[in-house]
Amino acid sequence: MSGRRVIVVGGGLGGLWATLTIAGSGHRVQLFSLFEVMRSHSVCAQGGINAVLDGKGQHDSVAQHILDTLKGGSWLANQPPVKSLCEGAPGVIRTFERMGVTFSRTPEGLLDQRLFGGVKNKRTCFAGASTGQQLMHGVDQQVRRLEAEGLVQKHVWWEFLGLVKDQEGVCRGIVAMDLRSLQVQAFRAEAVVLATGGLGQLYAPQTTCSTNSTGAAASRVYQQGAHFANAEFFQFHPTAMLGEDKTRLMSEAARGEGGRVWVPKDPADRREPNRIPDAERWYFLEDWYPAYGNTVPRDIASRAIWRVCRELGQGIGGDDRVYLDLTHLDRAFVETRLGAILSIYRKFAGTDPLERPMEIFPAAHYAMGGLWVDFEHDPDTGGVKPGSPRNHATSIPGLYACGECDYGYHGANRLGANSLLSASYSGRVAGEAVLSHLAGLERGADGLPATPFDAEVARQQAINHGLITGRGRENPFRLHEALGALMTSRVGVVRDNASLDRAIADLAELERRAAHIDLAEASPWANQTLAHARQVQDMIRLARVMAASARARDECRGAHYKPEFDLPLPSSKDPASPEWQQYRARWDANNARWLKTTVAEHNLDGPQIEFEPVDLSVLAPDQPRDYR
Amino acid sequence: MTGIAGTDQLDIERSLDSDGGGARETDAAKRAGTGTQCTDAANSHTVELRIRRQDTPSTASYWQSVLVPVRPGDNVVSVLRTLRLNPVARDGRRVDPVAFEHNCMEEVCGACAMLIDGAPRPACSALLAELGNVIRLEPLPKFPVVRDLMVDRARLFEHLKRVRAWVRLDGPWDNHERAPRIAQRQWAADYLYSRCINCGACLAACPQFPESATAAARPGRTFLGPQALAQVRLLNAHPLGRYDKADRLQAIMAAGGLTDCGNAQNCVRVCPKQIPLTTAIGELGRQTTVQALKDLFGA
């Protein structure tokens, strides 16, 4: 064994899969996590993980999974990685199953599969409605075994602060802070994998994301030169609970298993929902999208709910809420398949979804965009070349990214149950890429001079010192609230350029305010305010990338919706009709202009936005999204 | 718990033993609405948090009282978050923000477990509507305090190593083989145990689970507790996990293993996920009996 050293930052699904792949090959991995491993946001994923097993008599195929994913993402994803992702999915499931993951079973004892959005076949493997937690158990146990064997060393309660690059700009390690002692320390490594998850906290509290999903780590490497792609594409999950502290996710599986979304036809109808007869309910998704009904993709469902509540004034009682109804389904069936979300709803809303429909509204959920990562196209298969050191490599040599913090697989909108898949699969692929990278390395990080490590430690200590001794007036937690409110109102479900211009100006102002923070405590031990203050500063910088990317894209694509540039579908569904032909011509012209990846680069006076072509080598984008 | 090492620096007026009156109402009264707990006007509702604080692992703890405004639907985590916006003590003095752990706020990450009015439970699912207008918050016992309500639960994860809570894969790669079939009935029984969120509430409540100082003095030989034992039950049932069943059973037949369980049943009562921990312990009792016979006769 060559026994190289690799740093993995993040202990969710992506980070654990990368760790497993790298340490499983005999290299030593140092795993950094903000908290005890197993508390990552991956455990919050509920509904399932997609893989074509074709066990439900529906003639499902990998080709269909590829098409659904590309089309669901409005054709914006690079196609070779998506092809390999869908082809690799059954192998990921098999490995999870061997690990002992408690996947739900058919009466024959095989893996059961259920329906999810944007899809017509049952393709989603699941473990009750706590699939993310169950998958985490599986990989966590495997990593613990490698830890017991001495191949993995965990750094729990350490926060990643920055990269260390050598003179050639190659990443040679990181600087991190012990969240207890506040000690700032450099760690050398031959490769670094970032698996730091999403950034839903930019929209707090109107988000399904955990409080540590801040995007701060991705922001930090962006500020150190890593490119950030498709930042404007952020998913709003259509069915989140209402809540002032957090909007908790109610899995898409609720709709996949037969849940129906509706509002009273008369918004002033004050009757209990169960007393409203069917004829007086409006099942607007089924009405507008008869072909897919309640299981349209998330961006479509979120905009429909938005339109019903905000534009038509048809929300329940005129408010921002609609019903998600399970009460017509068999109780035992729902309890077995969705028990975990029923329990969350009962605990936090105080009513039973089996007795009374749930009340829901869209909330910030998932970043399709993320750190730009490379791939090597394999001309023999049309997919990604297995084991290429280019796969999942960021624009900084030696730095890899996987999981939600990369931008790899979901284009302009992610399909439900593709995220547990991409998190796991990308961790595996990034791990394999790192193995190739290590094999090609001429020298390790040990022989390097201390200068760049010391310099980065000093830079980070200076930031801490500035915050601890600063005499500002801004409470970092209040700044976070201001950021969430700003992003929710101006960079949300529906966007327009005037609002985005104001958002950009307001974010610049917020960044200025964040330079004058008052920590309100000077404790040198486990000072959580210090850590949060640093995160907030970096969140604001990342929000600027999102706003600038959204401003630069004058079209509607997936989750990025600017009504001014909408191309409404023709009323005819017949592709041969003249109005459809006309629509197609406009759709093609729009693609010629905008079917491009947005790439942001850090610049002292703000994000520099450029566009690069999308690899469309697998399937020509010739099907507009029409889920009617 | 060992004695309360508090210096009561700030403004706690009554001792712990006598402050229960305001906090303890009948369940019926709690659920009846806010009438009994709302002393202020309905729209400016506040609660008093009595927090046992500790600045560092080696300094003494002390009690501090704060008043926090409450919104509808609030829980203990959300009011601790509100407190960070304006950390002042009840007497108006500015205090350090309270250190505590939380992440998912939907009772699946396990981070926020603490003692709430003396009961170990995740703070995020402790709704204020179910609590009184004086709420006592303390760090989860049995684990070393890092700061305030933040504790170090490393022992939880060390115990999973001690019982070898994993399937031994040949490697993480795809070997194109699936695991054998599992009946729905067995799935339903196993799934109960795989919902463990490692919050540590069961260990905090277990009279047999030792304080961290006791455990540190006898490393690897003190009681594992129900959390790790339940995972042995789970993995021993898996078609591949079964291959290493004997190793796991021998691990829990050693010092600090299964027989240290005193059958107090506290663990099942406090588990936020209603995991049948004592059922697992019962099943393991039978498995270890068989294993002991096998070991004896060399089977």
C-alpha cells in the first residue's frame, strides 16, 4: 500500500462514500466533521433513492432513467455524468444492501420500489420514510470499521476554514479550527475532498435544511479560486410543513404513494377539510397536469402552489398553504410506508395526517448548483471514464468535490430520490478519482516548505482575532435572519430583474454590515458565535453568487423562473400542430442562447459570471418539458 | 448525577428541589391550552429558561435564568435560537450566548438531546406548548460537558466499535451480488432498531450506565448500554451480519456487557423513537445463552 494521506471534509453520505472508497484501498483518510458523524443533513432525506431494478412489471429501463433525469433538469446537466450515474445506480443499491441497510421489502422479500415525481415508473428504493438515515447507518458502520482498523481518523467538531495551495496552485492541505479550543491548525494531504452539503440556510428559516447546511465551506473555496456553477438553480420543495423556526420536509413519497394536493374551491371556506365534499375541492395539480397529476416534478409543483396561493388567492383561508391529503389511503399501508414523516407531522403540527390533511407550502430545499467539477468523457461508452482523475475534480488541482456541494447531475431541477443517489454515487466516483490522482503524484505534501501552511493559518487567525476583538454592533444571528428574509423574497420561487438588482445591492450592504460584527462573547472555548459569525460572512458572499447568476440568466429553466421570459406551452398537446411547431422553434432558439452552464469566478468586486457549453453527447435536447 | 456543582452565580431564586411547582402541571392542563402557563398578555408570551451552564469542561456549573419570548409552535431548540438574538439574563444583564448542539430540528439527527425538566430527550421535539412556564435545561448526564448544554458523546460511537456493529464487506465496490431476501415480517422487526438516532437519551436514563469518569477508569469494561446492544440485535439478524454473530455475542458476554443490564426499563420509556430496547436485550439474552453453550461444547 502506498499509504497516502487524504482529507475528506464532511461526514454525510458523499463524504463517507469517498472515505470508504479511499481508505478501503489502504490510504489514510482524515475525516473532518462539524459535529459527530451521523448528525449530517443526509439523515433528513426521507423518500428514497432511485435505481432501475425493473422489478415492478413496468418495463423500466436505464435509458428511461437517463431521459427522466435530463429532461427533469431541463437539459442543463452534462450528459455523460448523468448516463454513468443512472447506469451505476443499481450497483450502489446492491452495495448498500450488502451493508445491511433496511430497505423496505416486497412480499417476496425483494427490494420494494415506489413512485416519485417526474417519472412514470416505480423506480425508488426506500427504507420506510427514513431512507437517508438508513443509508447513513450503512456507510457509517463501514467507515467505523476502517476507523477501528486505523485507516480513518475522525476530526469531530472541526470546521474547515480554507485550503492550502503550493506555489503551483495545487491544493496540498487545509486549515481547520477546533470548535472547542478554537485552535487553528494546518493539515497536510495529497488530496482534499469537499463533501460539505447544501446551502439551504441562505433561506432560513423558510427551508427544509439543517442548521449546518450553510454552504460556508463551498463559499470559502470559491473565494480561494474554485469555480461555482449554476448557482441560480435552487430547488424549492413543494411540500414543506409551515413553521416559524423551520419548514420541515414532508417527503415527495407522500404524493408518490397516492397523496393528493388540493384547496377548497372557496378560499373563505372555513369548514374542517374532511367536511368539504369532493365537488367543492380543487385538485389543481391533477387539473392542470392530468398525465402526471400529483407527481409532477418539484419545480412545477412548487410554482403551481405558488400560483394558486399568491396569484389566484386560492390558498386555504387566503393564506400561503394548501392541503396534502393522505386521509383517503389505507391507514396501515400509509403507516408502514410513510411512518417517519407521519411522526414528524404529528409531533410538530399536533395533528394526525391520517385524520386530517396536512397543510404545506414550498420551501428552500436543495442546491442543484455547486462547485464546478470536471469529468472525463469516455468515447467508448458515452459515459464518464471510470477512475479518471478528472472526475469530480474542481478547478483547483488536488481539490475534489462530491455530494450536494458539487453541481454535477441535476441541471436546472433535481428529480426526487436522485439526491441520495448522486450523493452516494459521486462519493464513490470522487473516491476512485482520488485514487488515480494519488497514483500519478510525484511527491507528497510532507516535503513542502511550511510557508504556505503557516501563511494560511495566520490569515485565518487574523479573521478570528478581528471578530473577537472587533467593536462592531451587528449580531451575527440577526444578520443571518436578514439574509434569509432577503433571499426568500428576492431570489425565491419567482424572480424578476428589478428585484434581483435590489437583492444584489442589499447583499453588498449586508456584507458591509457583516464586517462589523459584535460577538457578544469573548469566550476562548467552544465559542459558537465566532463560528457562526464566520459562516454568515461566507454565506452572504455565496448569496451574492446566487443573485448574480440569477440576474445573468434571462430565461425560465427548471427552478429558475423569470415570468418576463417565460415561453408558455401551447394549449395544443399535439406536436404536429402549427402552434406546437411555433413553440418548438422559439424553444430551440432559447436553448441556442441559454442552454449553457453558468460559471462564477471570485473577483474582488463581486462574482464574475461566464457561460460554458453543456455536453449534450448522449441525447439531443429535443423534448420540451410537458407534464400535462 | 453526582452532586450539583453549581455556584448559583446569577439569579436563581429557588433551589432545584422547590422550583417544580411552576413547572409541573398535569398533562391535561398542559394540553388544555396556554391558560395556565401564560402569565403575560397572550401575544407577548414569554417563558423562563433555567439553564445549568458550565463555561469549560473543568470549571463548575452554575444556574442562570433567562426570559425568552415564545412564538406559536416553538420548541426548546427554537427558543434557544431566539435567545442568541439577544442574550440577556433575567436581571437584564448581558450574558454569553448559551452553547448547545442542534442540526435537523426534526428529531432525526440526535444532536440536541438534553435534560428538560429532568427528562432526557431531544430538545427540538420538546414543544413549549407541552412544558410549563419555567423550563429547566441541563446537559445530558453521563457524558462530559464541553460547554453549557453541549456534551461529548464519543462513548456512544466507541461502543459501536466494541460490539463490531457492522457487516464485514469484502470492499465498498459493487461485486454485482445482492444480499439475500428478507421477509417483510423480519424487515418490520429490524427496521425498528435501525431508526436509532444516537441521541443518548437511553444511556442518560439508564441507572446501570456509568458516569464518564467511571467509564474512563475502566476503559472498555463498563456497561455498553441499550443503544449499542440494540445494534447487535439488528446486525445479528441481517443475512450477512449473521456471519459475525458469534463475535458480537462474545463481545457482549464480556465485562460491561449484557448481564450488567438491571432491567430498570428506563431506556424504553425515554427513547424518542420508541425503539423496543428491552425486547432487543431479551432476545440477546437468549442468543448469548445459546452462544455460551456453543462455546462450552466447542460447537
